[in-house]
Amino acid sequence: MRDRVAICAAFLAALLIPARAQVLAASPRSTPPVALIRHDNVLVHQGADDKSPVLAALVEQSQVEVLGTHGAWARVKIWDSVDGWVDKSQLFYGGPWNSVSTYHAPEVHYRVQAHAARPLRASAIPTSPVQLFTGPNGRSTGSVAAGQPVLVSAWQQDATGKVWYRIGSSWALGDDIQFRMPDPGTTRLHGRPLWTQVAGKGMWLTLGLIATGDAGTVARTAQRNGITHIYLESAISPLGFHGEKAVGKLIDAAHKLHIAVIAWVYPYLYDLASDIALTRQVAAFHTPSGQRFDGIAADLEQNVQLWDVRAYSQLVRTDLGPQYLLVGVPYPPQSFADYPFAELARSYNVIAPMDYWHQTQSAYGLNYGQMRYGFDYARRYAAESVDTIRRVSGHVPVEPIGQAFDDFGRLEMGPHAPSSDEVRGFLAGSKASGAIGASFFHWMTVTDAEWHAIRDFRF
């Protein structure tokens, strides 16, 4: 998601650390239906009292609908569904303002190193002739022809980060070894296609949303807005399973309302063995009540070399089994035509491209002869993305990720976010092209009008 996890960490920091903001001067006029929050970490309370339960913590430029005031408090509606109270001095009666992000992505703290062999049992075929060796980087013992079926009995990673597979008593570099697996797009569980867990409308959540707010409020909001599934920030290569202590309460709350929660994992794919272990750790997580994630969405955008995407994906699939929901998250074909979409279709039940179409600060997009942004632009973008991925990857289920953020502002908030008309167009294009659903990145930046558009659309 083009450093989206960096933005997520920034959201979390903004909610936990006091911040000062530069706000455009404006004179309040008659109270409009929508106002913006002036600063970070503005708490929404259940009542007009700072001792009452906290429903949510908002950041600078969050939109709220103002329902009235009482003393120093304003009664507001957030996320188009939840009533609460905020300090009315924190309301800005005017339009969104330009801002610049000063956040830097987390540094990679791990060091790529060799990992011991792990047993597995997988049928495979070489996609090209491969050499066999006595061990990783050992002496040559022969070769295997392209297309010749082989049995892989173990894998390991060498000190450079390369994956090796044991074939018989020899070892082969894993770049051209492709496991033979059932088609994940047609896998069924309890009589239903596995992909139905992410059918319909979804939303991506950053940890900041649940670290300081009420998980039950988030779950009820999702239900009221027709959200069937949530992608929840959970793990990233440099930080490990950094959401481990926060994600459980939302899993429990969402499951009570029959909303699926998919772990959003961001593996950089430079230390494949560590990323695979991290993914297994997230998949094994359970809450004190025994609830687990309903699947994993692997955000594959840092290292997209075919052989590394292949090794990570097929080894995770082999570890977790054919009936575990895996969602592959690539770039859209409009911006990365050579992305290995067909390789994703071999391991993932669903492909969810990051279809972030609103990429300029002007009224015109980068695609379609600089066509003006609007319903038709977003509809065309979504349909083209789904159609292209299907064309190169077969019948794989696709659930595109729509844009609900300003690509240029601090914490991705500001005046350059897509309009509600664009959101409707994106949903219409997704549905018309046969997508199983659509999700949006991300919850905290969705405007009041965008919430309306998402809630009212029927997949």
C-alpha cells in the first residue's frame, strides 16, 4: 500500500502523542452539518462529560456531523452512525486544508540470515531446468528438467535470503520450483466458497482506531454501514506482530456481530523465512475467548520479484493448509502491468488490488487521457483492474481496494480525497466487472459523504 503501514504507525502516534496543528483561519458561520476536528487525539465521549466512556479518538481533519451543543460540549455523529460528545472548541467550521506529512517509515531492524531446514511435503515442478547440489551452495550433483514432477521434502534459507528445496537427497535453488496445489479460487469450506468471507463491502483499519477507542463501537458501526468484513493492521516485517496486544478486542466484538476480521500482514520479502514465521504467528493468534482471525491478507508491495513472491506465498499456503483464507494484495495493473498476478492466483483465494485512482492534486487523473475525476473515471478504473487481473490470472476471485484518503496530506487527510461520486463509481465498476466485493482504505479517513455512498451501495 505504498508505505501505508507507515501511515498507520503515524495514526497511532498521533492518537497517543499530543500534537499541534496549523489550521486555516476562518470565521464560524451558521453551524453547518459537517465540521472538522482541529487537532489530534480528540476524544469522543459517550456523554457530555470527560469522565464518560470514550467511544473513539479522532485525529486532525476527521469529519463529524454536528447535532447540537451543550455548554462546552458538542454532540456529534461520527462515521455516519455513532453519536457522541466532543469538546466544541475542537470543531473547525470550514473546508479541509492542505498539509504535508513529516512521517518517515520505520527502519528495517532485522538482518537477513540463514535459517535451518524445515520439513514439508509438496509435489512440485521446475518451471525451467534446475541444478541439484549437495546442499545450499554446495557442489553440483545433477539437474532436473523443466516440467519433471518432483517431491519436495524440506526447505531452508541461506545467508543471502535465498530459499532452497530438498529434492531426494539433493537441494535445488527455489526460484524456479513451483508447488502443485489445488486451485484456491474454488476451495470450499462447509459447503461454501472460501472467498465468501470477504464478499460484499469491507474496510481497512489501522491500529490507532482500536488502540484508544471502543472495539464494540467500531463493530456496531461496521454492521450499520453494511460492512461484512474488516482488514485489521496486525504485523509488518520491521515491527513484527506489533498489533498482538490490540487486535483481540476487535476480533471478539466483530465476531459477535458475524463480521469477519482478516489480519493485514505486510511482509517485506527480504528475509523470507522470518516473514513466513511471522505470518504463521499471526495465523496462530487467538483471543482469551478462543477467537481467531478469519484469514490473512498479505500486502505484497515491497519486494515483488516473482521468485520471492512465489516462495513466500506457496510456503505460507503449505503451512496453513488449503482451507485457510489467504488474500493477496498487489498493485493495480494500471500502475504495475508486469506484477506477477498469475502467481498470486496459485496461492491466494482472493486478489485484492490497491486501486488508488485519485493520484493527483488537480481535477484530472493520470489515466484515460487525463480524464476528469468523477463517477465515470473511478468506475472505469475499477472495472479495468478487475478485468485485467482476471485476463492474466484466470477465474480468480477479485475484491479491489478503493481509495478513501488524500494521497498528499498529513495522515492522508485533506482536500484531495476522492468525492462520494467517485466512491459510487468505484463500487459500480467493481460490481459490474464481477468482483466479489470491494473494500476501502481506510476507516479513519473516510468522509461523511463517502460513508453515505458506501452504506447505500448494495453488492
